[in-house]
Amino acid sequence: MWKLIAGTTTRIVYLGALFFYFCYKIAASGWLVGWSVLRGYRGDNGAMVEYRHGLTSEWGLVLLFNLISMTPGSLSVDISDDRRVIEVHLLDISGSDEFYAVTSRIEGMIKRIFA
């Protein structure tokens, strides 16, 4: 019984951490995208990238797919047939390294929630 309570509490803590981290990233990337638009950026440097994930939970995959789409400057487009690769359109390909770093961190948090 105590193990169940401890596991549930841990998941709630990780869910709260994911929520606050994602809110911070939404605000920061929204500011950057808005600033780019105000400066006259026309999206000429956009590109498609593939993100290979290691999630085993279907709900975790759905959550990751939607969180990527909710972040300004990125849009989840498709999932491969084997459900291992998410195709993502980035507004600016020069930010792809940061996209991979942030998305892998979010993926790690999702793994802890759905473990």
C-alpha cells in the first residue's frame, strides 16, 4: 500500500515539474517567435526534422506529440508507422539543437510520469 502511495506521489511531483518547465519554455519560445515576427522574419529558414523517441507508453507518446505542437516555433506533423519517429516542422532550423535538447528533457519527464 505504501509503495502505491509513494509511486503516485512521485508521479504527481514529476507531473508538476513537467508543467512548470513546459510553461517556462512556452513563455520563452513565444517571446522569441514574437520578436522574430516583429523584426520581419518570414520563415524562410524552416525545415522538417525527425525526432526519435524512446517512449513505450501510448499516452506518453500522445502527450509528447501534443506538447511539441503547443510550443511556438515547432509543429508535430506525423508519426512513423512503427511509432518511433515524430516528424516535426521547425520555424527556424538554426534552433534545431535547442529543440532536440528541450524535447529530450520533456521526454525524460514523461518517462518518469508513465513508468
